[in-house]
Amino acid sequence: MNDNSTAKERSLNPTTHSELKPIAKAGVSEELDERILGALQAASDKKALDLVVLDLREVATFTDHFVIVSGNNERQVQAISDEVFEKLKKSGTAAARVEGYKSAEWILLDYGDFIVHVFLDKARKFYDLERLWRESKRIVLPTEFGGESNSSLRDDS
């Protein structure tokens, strides 16, 4: 179906799977900004769960990346956000704004070109930013941040 077709025509004549363009994952070789890596390291140091980076450059204009992590309880969520905030501040990057710290259900640290979201696990499932921003590219993270690994847990020797 051509790109000039109307929404009505597209809904009446749905796209076949062969016409769909796959949304590519950004590769592990893609260089992440060292500030984002610093945020990931800080979150990892506080035992954050399920670290994810979404590349929003093709789908949003307000920021380039989302860093999304989870904690098990309010104290851990606050500790993760504190560590990210302090580590980036020490390296010369101050957050433009921090929101949600008191409730510690979803803390947002806004650094302009990237935003760190620290969720309580229950809130992360409820808001589901990965689904909401599914058109974005998911960055494959290095293995120390829980990224994909070519190794197997099983030893075949």
C-alpha cells in the first residue's frame, strides 16, 4: 500500500506481514553516551532490576533516550535515584528536574537529552513505558547491565 493512502483506506485494506517494516533493535555496538552508561552503572550499583534503554530519537522530540529501571521497594527506588543523581552530578551533569521522589513509586530524573525513570516494580508494570514507546529502538545493553549474552548457562564440556 502506498504512503499517500488515507487512514480509512489503510484500515479497510490492512497491511500484510510482508509489507511491514521491522523495527530494528539498536545493536550493542552502538555507542551510548557516557552519562547514560554512568546512570546505568549507578543503578546497577544499587541492585536495580531490569535495566532498559530506549532510543527515542526517531519517535519523539522532547528527549533522545529513556533509561528505565526498577526497584523492589520505595527505599530501594529512592536509593537508586539518589545514586544516579549523585554520580552524574559528580561527573558534571546536573538533573534539570527530579519528580516523584517522596512517593517513590516512579521517580523521574530529567537530564534533557535523556530521562531516567526509576520505578517501583508494580508501578512499572502498570505504566508499561516499554509498551507505550514500542516504536522506539531498544538498545542492547552490555552484559554487566543484564544485556544479551552469547554465552550459555550450560557448560557443554
